[in-house]
Amino acid sequence: MDDEHGRWEAAERLALVLTEGGLQRMAARTLAMFLFTDLQSVTAGEIGERLAASAGAVSGAIKSLLAVGLIERLPAPGSRREHYRLREDAWATLFTSQNTAIQAMLDAAAAGIEVTRTGDPAHERLSRMRDFYEFLLAELPGLLHRWHQHQQSGQSAGQEERR
Amino acid sequence: MDDEHGRWEAAERLALVLTEGGLQRMAARTLAMFLFTDLQSVTAGEIGERLAASAGAVSGAIKSLLAVGLIERLPAPGSRREHYRLREDAWATLFTSQNTAIQAMLDAAAAGIEVTRTGDPAHERLSRMRDFYEFLLAELPGLLHRWHQHQQSGQSAGQEERR
DNA sequence: ATAGAGCTTCAGAAATTTCTGAACTATGTT
DNA sequence: AACATAGTTCAGAAATTTCTGAAGCTCTAT
């Protein structure tokens, strides 16, 4: 533990996983940095320095992470530099963002059902697809609810610090 | 309904959604074609014709769809052309394929926990991340089980007929 | 007010992904 | 056995994504 080299290597590895998952490259690296830093909050400059990226690239990454709600801007301590940090519910948010993908699939299926005739193979197939995504969408709220309960009931990794 | 133009437009639209979700472009278009065709099975040639794509591109797309288990090769009727069709459980498979992504996140978190010291902010953050993905992974089997039950009990979520 | 640090935007460069076309392999037909 | 059709592979072309660097804007402190 406490292996500085291993830490950033692990961070970059996580960034790759996030990229596969659909995040843009620099956004993924930035998110990983937020996770692996020991600072309570970081500035754009610090991110750029650690990732060896231009200010422009960092700016874009922060913008997109803010947009999807994974990080938040801290009420400025009073200074020139903006401070950001990972949001408390970042993981649930990241997971939930797939709801929109599921809804999009549902819509696509519905559109297909509209333009095909009842009984046609395509119509049947699309109906099954719609059923699945409808089911999935209906299950998600309960799943997140169980997560919050699970969290409340003080499981492992419990001791939070505040700031 | 039964609008040939609208049908393929809807198919291409679904392909875009699938692409956002991480599928390669041609694989996504091919999968959409499998969904929207009225044929019970299709050949590589038919796909290439409909999508106006080269045989090489189609070959690659089929290969990758087979690899993730979304389509299957039909026991050749006896001929030269290979026939393929969408697998019955394609949607559950597509959904489940995210399990590997979740496992990858879990592994990345674990790696980070290894190289940080207990009590460090990063260590705490990574622990919370691990907790979430552990929870998620544990929930998935139950969710798929409920889907299969839901399916059995024949409620096709609406006014569709069965076949 | 002015200076200057930090941030954003954007055009063009660089890197990556994706597709085509042609050569090659395999298989069924005559 | 020879031919022809279906499918696969792969190098290079095309398209797309992503990043840099520079210009411009904003806001704090002097």
C-alpha cells in the first residue's frame, strides 16, 4: 500500500475501463484522477499537471463530467481557482445514466412496432425487445432503493470523513 | 404500419443507439437488421446488400456479434450460404455483457485499495466504489431471474399478441 | 483602472477507428 | 478434378474522434 507509482498506474487502468464503458478518453482519465487523489478537492491546473494534458482538454473533460453529474464545483473558498470533487453519489449516477440508454432502446423498439404489421416476424421480435427493456426500466428504481438501504445499514468501508 | 421506408429508417436509428451503447458501427447496423427483417434467418450477402456494405465489413460484424452471443449460426440447411438469426435471449445477453464491465470496475477499485493506505481519502473513496459495484454484481442474477419468471408468466406488457 | 492568473473556445493537427477492395481459403457442383 | 461461389483476412484509404496551442474572456487583487 501507499505505492505512488502503482497508484497512478491503477488510475490509468481504471480510466481505460471507463473509456470502454463509453466515457470520452480525457473525461475518463480525469474521473480516475478524482478517485485516486488524496486531495479533498482539485483544480483544473492540478488535473492538467498530473495527466500531462492541455488546459483545453481538461476544460472539456470537466465540463462533461459536470454535465453528467459525476463531479461538482465546490463553493469557491474565495479564490481564483475553481475547485472540484467527486460527487458523493457518483457511482449511482453513473449507473443511472444508463436509464437514458434503456429508454432510447425502448423508444427504438416502439418505433419499429409502429411501422410493422402485427404478426410479421419483425413485429414479434421488436415486441419481445420492448418487453425486456420495459421490464428493466421498471426494475431500476427498486435496485437503487436497495442500494441506498444497503448503504444506510452501515456496511463496510463505513467511516466517512467530512470537510 | 407496414411502412418499408419507415422500417429501415427506424432500424438505422436503433443502430445509432446501439453504437452509443458501445457496439461497433457495422455490428450495430447488422444487429438492427436482424431485428427488423421479416426473414427468419439471413445470409451475409443479404446483410451486405441491405446495408450497402462490403463483404469484409459484414464478415467482421457477424464475427463480433457471434462472439458476444447476440446471433447464432443456423444448422446449415445443407447449402453453401451460412444462415444467421438473432438469438432468443439476445437482450438478456446484451445486458449481461455489462457484468464484465462491472467486474472490471470492481477489479480496478480493488487494485487502488491495494496501493493506498487505510484512512487516506483515496482509500476511502475507492472502498465506497468497490461497495457499490459489489452490490450491483450481487443484484444482477436476481434481476435476470425475475425477468425469466416475468417472461414465463406470459404478460407481454401490453396489448400485443403471442405467436 | 490595470495587470495577470485561470478558464474557455476553437481551428487545425494528430491519433484512432472503421471501411473497402483485392487476394486468398474453403466448399459444393458439374 | 476443375470451376465457381461464399466467406475471410488484411493493407491501405477514408472518416471520425480527440488533443493541442493560441486567442480571448472573466474575475481578483493591487
